[in-house]
Amino acid sequence: MDHQKSEALFNSAKAVIPGGVNSPVRAFKSVGCNPIFIERATGSKIYDADGNEYIDYVGSWGPMILGHCHPKVVEAIQQTAISGASFGAPTARETELAEMVCAAYPNIEKVRMVSSGTEATMSAIRLARGYTGRDKILKFDGCYHGHADSLLVKAGSGAATFGVPTSPGVPADFAKYTLTATYNDLTDVKEMVAANKDEIACIILEPIAGNMGCVPPAPGFLDGLRELCTAEGIIMIVDEVMTGFRVAYGGAQERFNVRGDLVCLGKIIGGGLPVGAFGGKREIMECLSPEGGVYQAGTLSGNPLAMSAGIATLKLLKEEGFYQQIEEKSTYLEQGLQQVAAGSAIATCWQRVGGMFCTYFQQGPVTSFADALKSDTETFGRFFRSMLDQGINLAPSQFEAGFMSVAHSREDLDKTIDAAAKALASV
Ligand code: KE4
């Protein structure tokens, strides 16, 4: 494939943008090639500056579950734009999207819109600290909740990709309030809680860990956390920025029947525009300014364009059989890739929940960050490059998940499976 224009664009970008990208994982640094610059997208396809077509399994890291440029989402944005992009004042659309979120998540009685997942988790943690009067938080190794200082401790996603799970620039004094435990290890969590009795404000978790690949919760893990948080007066923050409206309309909490005290959302609820949200029990949410003293704000929070895109998206997700389609497409891809892997000498391990998945280059299974780190990232990089050359756009890191959309056709899936067979044979 010719990438001359992307190369030129990357060189121009690097002159004025750190690493040439506005989010590190986009730089393709861990997969041994330069990034492609995207010019347009539609349905399951993206097209780079050189006109190359790719079947897209990144989907903007989750939001594009309808596929790119769904006509009804585009129309909603266009219709809103001609009435004004932003007012810095309340609008009816914010209430409409908030009502849809509350209807989808019974444990969300009130919800505040923000502009990113990072803002959502950062604010939820401040709220938990304000509500409990406690300072410490507990997260899990390999989980990623955005780049707020207190969360860049043994983080996943790009932080894991670049080997800086605890980032420079985070003062030791900040990091000391962040405890970490092993994902799927309830004993570890219980020991950590006992050692910090009455000091932990919240436990924040990805209900399916999508930032160290794709790690499902072990049986009993989520229920055990729920019981522990209730017993200890700890706020359970379920970070569904990635899984919300992804693995079910009611997210992982619907799928696994576990309910947090606070829930973070993002990605899909913006339909591709910048939106995050955090919500939960009324008594906690009413501690937020202007009702309560916990301050949180945002110039573009509840932005009309983003609200309209989110409303249009959720209306389509509510339609009968939507998640069944995602499940069928994802199962078809899984079975095809499993058959291909069975015929290869390369050790791979496929893990999936609903329309999010990952191929680990190791025997597996992967239940924790320590497991994920055993993956052969060099071979993953060769596999990634071969798939890209064959017109398949995968997440450019072993420590990320891939995403299915309803726009992916049977032809797309068959092409992906065939490409994987060739890629595994070549690595
Ligand atoms: P943003 O601030 O990037 O909107 O959301 C942060 C976030 C919070 N919680 C979870 C569970 C997340 O997955 C994320 C962000 N996800 C990554 C993809 N693994 C965003 C991609 C990127 O950093 O460019």
C-alpha cells in the first residue's frame, strides 16, 4: 500500500504536535510503523490520505458502534449546527440525553455531562472523596480511566503500551493516595481494604478490562466487589466509558447484573462527538455544585451538537435486535479467527465480551495485567502491520480492545478472517 501522503502529513504534524498526534496510542509507536492519516469514513470503512480503504475495528476506540457517518446521526448534527454550536446555557437536549441514560441504568438517578471520559472519572472520584470524606482510592493494575493525575498509576491503554503505567509528572504525594490491586483477585482487594480501613473513598474499575486487551470479570469478582464496597462504606465507581451501551444497552452492569454507586460513561453516548458523563445515586450526586459543595464544571459540558449526536445514536441502539446483530457478527468473526488460529503455530488467545475483543499473542488465558504483559508484542506488531497492508485496521497496541459495529458486513468479516490467515502465516 502507498502511504506517501500519510508520511508527509505525519512529518508536518510532528513539527507542531508532540509525536504528531493528539493522543499517544494513535502514533503506532508500539507496532513498528508510522500512522495512517484518515481522510474520511463511512459504515465499516475508513479511508486514509492516500485513498487506501480499511475495514475499521478501532471505531474511534468504541464510539462508532453504528459504523461511521450513520445518516441519522449526521442529520442530527447538521440540524443542530444550524441553530447554534454552543451557548454555555442549559438546553432541553441535555435533559433528553440525561433521561435516556437514567432509563438505561437504574442505578443512575442523576447524571452530569462532561466532555471526555477522563473528566467523568476524575469528577466521580472527587465526588466520592467529597461524599465519604476519605482520601484514598483503589484502582486495578492495567485498568485505564483516563489521564487524571491520580489515575496514572499502573494504568493500562497507552500508558501500558509505552511502558509508563505510572507517569512522570504525577507527584509522589498524589500517587500515594492511589492504591492498586490485581484485577480479578478479590483476596488482594480485601487485603488492601483491610490494610486501609475506613480510608478508601472509592474503588474504580472497568467491569470488563478493555485497556489491557479484553479481560472479562472472573465469576464472582464484580459481586464480591459490590458486597465489599457496601460493607465498608466504599463508593463503587463502575467505569463504563468503554463498555456502556457497548456490550448491552445497559452496559456491563446489565450484562453482569452488578450496580455501582457511581457510573462513568463516554464514547458511544456522544456518537463520535466529545461527551463523557458520570451519574449515580441521588444522595451522592446532590453533593455536586451547585446543589452541594463538590465543585465540577465545564464550558462545553452538554454541548448541543454532542447531545444531538448522542440522542440520535441511543435511539438507534434501542431498536429491537440491535445487540443481537452485534453478537452475531462478533461470534462469526470469533469462530473464523479461532479456526485460523488452530491452523497456525503462532500462540494466540482470543477473548471477547459482546462487540469488544482482543487477540493476545500468547497461550492465555489472560485474567490480569501481569498475564497480559506476557504477550509477544513483537509478533503482535508484525501481525498488525500485515493486517494493515491487507486493508484491516486493528487497534495499534496489544493492550487495547477491538470493536465491532453493526455496519460490518459478512464480506468484511470473511475478508478479515482471510487476512488473519495470511498474516499469521507471514509473522
Ligand atoms: P477519554 O478521556 O479518552 O475520553 O476517556 C478515558 C477513558 C476512561 N475510561 C475508560 C474505560 C477508557 O477506555 C477511556 C479511554 N479509552 C482509550 C482507549 N483504550 C482512549 C484512546 C486514547 O487514549 O486515544
